[in-house]
Amino acid sequence: MPSSHLVFDEWEDLYADRVEHLRRSAVRDLFAAISRPNVIGLSGGSPDISSLPLDEVAECAKRVVTENGLKSLQYGGSDGRIETRTMVAGMLAEDGIHVDPDEIIITGGSQQALDFMGRVFINPGDKIIVEGPSYLGALQAFSAYQPDVEVVPMDDEGMRMDALEETLKRLGPRGAKFIYTIPNFQNPAGVTMTLERRKRLLELAHEYDIQVIEDDPYGRLRFEGEHIAPLKSMDPNVIYLGTTSKIFAPGLRLAWCVAPKPVLAKINLCEQGASLCCSAFNQILAEQYFTNTDWKGTLVKSRAIYRSRRDAMISALEEFFPPEATWTHPEGGLFVYVTLPPYFDTEQMMSAALENGVAYVPGTNCFPDGQGRSSMRLAFSYEPEDKIREGIRRLSEVIADRMELYRAFLKAGALPETPRKGM
């Protein structure tokens, strides 16, 4: 007798349990929407690469083949080319991070490195500690390994050390596998951890014997204020992640992980199982670019663009957003984080925003536990100043409509005075 059960996916019973825990990427899901010509994309953190000297990049690409021949098109070692790792070590030394090339492994973008962090450290149910809010791509990568995520709140000076200490006291020594942090121009909050807090973070990590993972994709995108020493420069046991995506080309999918050698050996095994090795062509192209072009001069131009766009966004927020809204004031990076009154639900509001021709990332995507409902991440990295201003204006219209609706319901007695959930 045939079953009456309707099967939507005939492979459903074959999937691993971990697939059920995978998070979706809000930015990837929005790509189709923001590709429409009438939608202003303030959601994705795509870097502006308009300043790249394409003629020089083309010459670099030509030299990859003419100077390296078939070697550039062949397999390579799973730890990355020694030439690439030596180049990275030189770049890190400029920031006070002094490591040998054999303490570095090259990965297929920082996202792959984040996945390796989960694969190496997390068993189902293990505790990990992240900032709240945190990078949605990291939360997505870690989710496959089914951790129990502890969220430590932030303020304008980065992760709050009092809250971190409370969490660590509750969990005890080695009570979490690692603390994941983006100290420079944090994604999504845009804030930078102070030097005092960085030192305190390392003290607490030592006291409770917990690994620190420092993700630093934006460190060279400072356009205001003074450079602050990386965590890795103060503690050799910190695991440090960096990338070419924000200082050259995100399409290369080229990044690096610096870690103690025993950890690096485990990451190497992950690299072997995931992709065998990174593209030799892309590694040599990066070597050519960072050796034979004025890449720092190009980066100066990029930072000037980001600063102008940051200023345009802040100015538009001040002009159009209601006084009840607050936002961060980043000194670098790509993002501003906006918090609206607690009765807002920015995820529910997204459809109205898209209808009005603007996209953002709802704050709930930047937490593992449903927090951030009244907040949003706005990226100023990609759209020009006039579109940023127009996007903020369009978004303010949607916010004003919601506020008017809320006040009408409140006046009619249909809502409590202090609602717990957004509308």
C-alpha cells in the first residue's frame, strides 16, 4: 500500500545532523534583491576596488605565467607557497607581529579559515565565546559544528571586559574552546577595541586558559585615529586571521592563518581535506601585486573613498533618522551599526525596505540567539555618496511609517507601553 506521506526531499534521511544546524547568510540571500537596478545595497560589505591599477594588475598576471611558467598552474603544498608566506610575514611585521613563514598557512579566504577553526576546535555542545553582535559569516561557519555560543556584549570601546570576566567566571578554566573577536572596526558594529581592553582580554584568556582567535580583515582600513597594536603582537599564542580581500581583491579568495605550530598542523590537515592546496596562480599574483606595485598608495586612495562614504552615511543618518535611533561612528572599516527603539523588528521591516528600494542586514543575523531585533548593519563600502544618502532617506521613510503605526496602536491601547518584541 503506497504511503500517504508527501516527500519533498528524497535525500532527507541521508543528510548529516550538522546540516540541520547550518545558518543561512543574510548577505548571500539578499544578493538577488540588491542586483535589481532600483535597489540601493547597504547590506553587503563588498570592498571598493575602483582604485586598483588594472593595467598593473594585468601586468602582474602576465608575469605570473611568463616568470613562473607551468609552476603557476600546478598543485602546490597545502601550507601555501613559501614565497607567499614570506611576503605575508613581512607585511605582518609592519604591524608588530613577528613570525616565521612556517608559522603561517595560506587559506582560500578568511571564510575557509573560520570553517577550519570550527573543524579543529568545536565538538557538538562545546562552548565558544563571541562578541555581540558578531560577524555573521563566522557564526555561519561555526554553526556547522554545533557549538553552544556565549555572547559577550559590546560598547563603543569594543567587547566589554566586565561582561567577559563574568562569563569566564561562570564557565570556569577551559570552560570555552575559544574567544572569537574582531578588534579593529568590528563587523558589524564598526567599533574598535581599545588597547586597555585588548590587554585585559589577554590577561583573562591566560587566567582561564582559553584560546583567542583574532580576525583582522579591516586593520589596514583605518582612516581616522591612531593605530592600535594587534592582539597577536602582544601574545604569540593568539590565532590570527588576515586576508587580501580588503587590501587587494576579494575575488582571489586568499587569506592566511598564523597560529602556534601544533594548531597549524591540525589546520594543515583541514586544508588537505578541503581543497588540497590554495591556487598557486592566485598566490603568485598576490606576490607580484604586493611586491611590484604601489599597493600602499592604492590603499591610501581606497581609505579616502571609505572615509568620504562613511561621512556621507553619518551625515544622512543625522539628517533623516529619528532622534530615538543611535549608531556607531567607525574610525575605519566598512560598517555602521544602527539601533532603533526596542519595538522595531528590522527583519520583519526588510520587505518594506526592499519595496522602497534599499537593503541592509537585520541585526538578528549577527547574533546566534535572536538578539539584535531592533538593530541593523549598514555598509558604506560599495555605493557612492549620493546613493548612500538616498538609501538612508528611503530607509528613514520605512522607519517613520513603522513609528507612526506603533504610536497609533499605542494610542488606541492595542499595545503595552514597553513592548518586548519588535513590530
